[in-house]
Amino acid sequence: MTTTVVPAIPKAPTDERVARSSPLMRLLIRPEFGALAGAVVVWLLFAWQAGGVWLSWQGTATYVDVSAKYGLTALAIALLMIGGEFDLSSGVMTGTTGMFAGLFAVNSGMHVVLALVLSLVLAVAIGVINGVMVVKSRLPSFIVTLGTFFALQGFNLWLTQRVTGLTNVTGIDAASGYELGRRLFASTMFHIGRAEFSISLLWFVAMAVLGSWVLMRTKVGNWIFAVGGNRDAARMVGVPASATKVGLFVAVAVCGWVHGMVVLFETSRSNVIEGVGQEFYFIIAAVLGGCLLTGGFGSVVGAAFGCLILGMTRQGIPLAGWDPNLNFLFLGAILLAAAFANEAIRRWASTAGRPSQRKIEEAAHDAAVEQDVIAATGDGGGDE
Amino acid sequence: MSRKLRFGVLAAAALLAGSTTATAGGQPSPNAAEGATIAVVTHGQASDPFWSVFKRGVDDAAAAMGSNVTYSAPATFDMVEMASLIDAAVATNPDGLVVSVPDFDALQPSLAAANEAGIPIITVNSGSDNYQEIGAITHIGQDETIAGAAAGQRLVDAGATNVICINQEVGNAGLDARCAGAAESIEAAGGTLEVVQVDLNDAAGAQSTISSTLQADDTIDAVLALGPTGAAPALAALDELGTTGDTLLGTFDLSPEVIQAIIDGTMLFAVDQQQYLQGYLPIVFLTLNRDNLNTVGGGQPVLTGPGFVDASNAEQVLELTGSGSR
């Protein structure tokens, strides 16, 4: 801790906002730190419980593959949550896009490339609809996307049954251009011994890099943080708040489309209930990765580690020979542990080296007084 | 200051450690005794009584043969998750793999990997159309289309013309085949069959769906449930409408409730596929395969159904359900 040099200006009141913090503290305060630590803990736990299988390439490939698939949608959900919104229809998008691509290619006889493009267009349209409804109505996105979630689920079932008479769309493996789709979304990227690493890992890594770059290094990234923190304040300083939010919903839909295509070409069929219920896994991954439900804080890399925790948990339990019924219990415990740990670290890191508790209380008191004044003078919000 | 951090980390560690000791307790390491190590992966949801009888068969056989069995199933009807559970089972390199195949397309790559790894496979319950393609020794179960056709014929014989088929597990191709088989026999006799989807985890919702469907069309004279989780709400819906006994009711698979309804005369029949055998037999077959290189079935499936439970034999079967094996 010899590196911490506090400029010693005698007697002058130091401004805590420009005080230097130690490198360790800067590491701890990073949103992805908790997820990284959690991933290491879970990995060690299963290395101990499952032994050799866990350390083998084949064991590794199974959990990496599962994690990567969660990540295809979860990374976009992390961005959306940083932007202050939620998308419960993200799980069902896997099945919706798969169904559209399947129906176009099989039942309409289109070339797979055309089916891919058309289903992508529809995915973008669903994203725009979600985004515009949330932005225009100013309703919580939880409610709006809960509606689209149910609507899409019912629509998938209705359309699939109407066209095929079954609850599956099968036969895409016979459609023209299938090989290309398979190479793009479902081929094996490389082998290590008998272990296969599928191309969804490449998509996952590419999305993590791209998402992180956008968030940390571009203007759009600043906009995302800004609209998640305080939308009206963001708008006042010139951030295109509505466009940013709609864009985030579209990003989620497009990533859901990639997820849908991976599942479609891996399984050569589309099932009406594909992805239903997975939206909660995506949210868990984002929260494990340090995203706050209130928005304005979080990290894409952290969410990627969150996906790894999810994947390791799901594959670790059968590999360790535990009772599979414990799956949800364990996931819930990990989620709570991560949330508590994240919160404790954040609170510690944001107060360490800062002014005394008394000063903070004074500030809080001032803020409360100000709040009362606003409340007393009548409506605070209600713009547009 | 750092005490808070330490508290957070300790709390996280304690939670993790707590769940570990609670769960890891009894489970032995894979190469404990001389018994065969067999992995069982099914699509059976823990809340479905059908699968608890199956699991009972697995456990009884494992105890009898001294084998080391791991059982896993996805938490919901999720075939992508089930495929990754098969991948996990293959990674442990067991002496045998028992697997249900409700959706061949989705599971095919994982099953091919198991076959390539030289793991003997037996498919159970669903998968009668595809077991040879994945190199399984045999399939243990019933042919769903044949069973559906037989159930449909029973309803036709009882006078049904307008039938609804209650599907409680949307996306399960085996259940689709049951409805399709029943539709064949019913349509051959000049009747009609309509499929109604319900959620197996929402009994109250299923009941109201069935009851409103029946109210909307009073020419419906028969209900075919595809399992006890569909049959129970169907019974309740008929009771609610006061048409018990008038509207014919048949189901697939047994539960104490179903058998009691048959004894009471509120239900016509149940198609029994004897899933206890589907759990018990593959453990025995795979152990014999490992120790004595035996293969059962001669390339043909081993059929455990369809058998029918109706008023003639329901009393005896009821006694056996008490022990959890029917």
C-alpha cells in the first residue's frame, strides 16, 4: 500500500471525489470482480466433487458449451439491464426465431439463407415493437415484455400446430442451403481428443468482445450507462434516450435470433416451447455478472462469467453425481450468495477511503430535506 | 471497513459450503465397488407421478444388481438441456447409458457421441423409431402410435364420435404420436379428434381449459388424456360440469387416482405401459451386457405395453400401486 500517495495540501479541505484509490480497491469495485471470484469458487467446488471428469477436456467442453449458449442471449440482456430495462420475452425468442426460420425453409420451401434473413427481420421487428411500447408507454418493461412473452408463446404454438399439425417443425436438414446454416451456427469448431467445442463458443466470445467494446469504448456505451442511471437527466444532456433503449431491445432480439439459429441447426428441428423459462437464466447471469436491477451499472464481461457459473452449475451437478432435484436449490443459493457478496463489496469499496460516516449522513440528510422540498412543491416528474 | 468485505465473502462461502455438505453427503465416487456404473437420463419431470414409478424400477434394479446408477433429468421439458445432460453422462464414461428419446432430432448428436465413445445404450419409454439408428442394444417401451390407435378403438367401441385429446407436455413427439394414433382409429370410424394443450404443472388451469372446451361444444362425447397429469384435471372438469359417466374418459398411464376412477366407473380405461419395467429392465440388461456380453431383443424392441387396465382388473392393480411399482 506504499503506492497510495495522498497529496498533502496542509489544512485545505480535500475533495473526496478526486481522492486516489488503491489498485486493489479499483479491482474490487469493478462489476465483474464478483462474478470472476464466483466462477473460480464454483469451478473449485466441482473439481473437488466431480474429480477427474471435471478436469478432463470432455467435462470442460460440456459446461463451456452450455455456458456459451446461455451467453448468446444473456450478454445482450446484460446491456439491456445496464440500460435500465428488462426483457422477459428473450427466452421465447429462441423458439420464435427458430420456428420462423424452420417454417420458411421447410413449409415455404425457401433457401435457408433467405429463411435466415427473413427470420432476422422478424426478430428485429419484435425488438422494435418491445422497445417502442416500453419507451412510448413508459410502463415498466417487466409488464410490457411479460405480455409479449405470453403472446409469442401462444402464437408459436398456434402457428406451428396449424401448419404442421405437430408441436415441432422438422425437416430443415433436407432444405437447400442447410449445410451453410449448420456451418455458421452448429458446427464443431475444434476437437481436443474426444471433446468437441462447438461454434457457439466463438459466437459467445465474439459477442462478449463486441458488447464490452461498445459499452466501455464508444459513445453508445456512455448512452447506455446514462439512460440506465437516469433517463430524464440523460435526455437533458443530449443523449438520444428513446433510440438507445429501442436499440437495446433490438440487440436482445438479434442475439435471441442467433440463439434460436444455434438451437435450430444443432437440433435440426424447432420446438414450440424452445427457450421458454430461460429468460430467468439470462437475468441470473447478468445479476451474477454485477448488473443492478435498477440499471446504470454492470458489465458484459461480468455477465459472461455469470454464464460460466450457470453452465458449470448445471453440468457440475450431474457430473458430481448429486441428486438432480437439487439443481434449482443450488442455483438459488448461488444467486443469493453472489448478490449479497456483490452488494457487500460494492458498499465497502464505495465508502473505503472516503469521508467519515458523519459526513455521509449529513449529505444524506441534506438530500432528504431537498426531497421533502420537492415533494412539498408538488409534482416532480410528469414531463414529455 | 474490510470487516464488511470479509463478511460478504464469508457469507458467500458459507452458503456454498452449506449446500455442498447437504448434497454431497451420501454419494459415492464412481469406481466404488464392482457393480456396473450406469447413467440414466430421461425427460421425466420430477412432479410427474409416472416417472416416480419408473425411478422406483431403476432403484430396485440397482439394489438387486448391485449397480451404481446416476439418474438425471431436465427440470422442464427442455431438449437442449437434456442433450447437455447426456453429454455430461458420456463424459463420465459409464458402463451403460439408459436414455429416453422423446425428440430424436434434438438428442441425436449427443447420442451419436455416446455411441462413438463405445458406451452401450438402451433407449426406454420414447424412442422406438430411432433406437437402431443410434446403435442402441434395444428399446424398452411401447409403440406410441399403436397404443394411441388401440385407445382410440376402445373409445370408438364405446360409442365416441367427437373426441378431445388432452396433451399435457407440449413438444413431446411421443404424445403427438398417441393423439395421431387415436385420431386414425376414430376418423376411420367416421368421428373427429381435436387436440387440446394444457400445462402439466398447472392442474387448476388445465381443469378450466378442459371444462371450457367441453362447454363450448356439447357434441364432444369423449376425452382422451395422455397421462395422469391430464387425467386428473379432466376428471375434475367432468365432475364440475356434472357429466361424469356421460362423457367417456380414457387415459394413458396409471396413478392411484386413475385406477380408483376406473373402479368407481367414472373412467373407462387406462392404457398401461408398465414403466416400472422400463426402469428395471435396462439396468439388468446393461449389467448382463457388461458382465456376460448378453444382448436382449434380437434387434427388436422389448414391448412393455400397451396393456389395458379397466373394470375387469383395476382392483388387483390398485393393490400394487400402493407400493409404488405400478
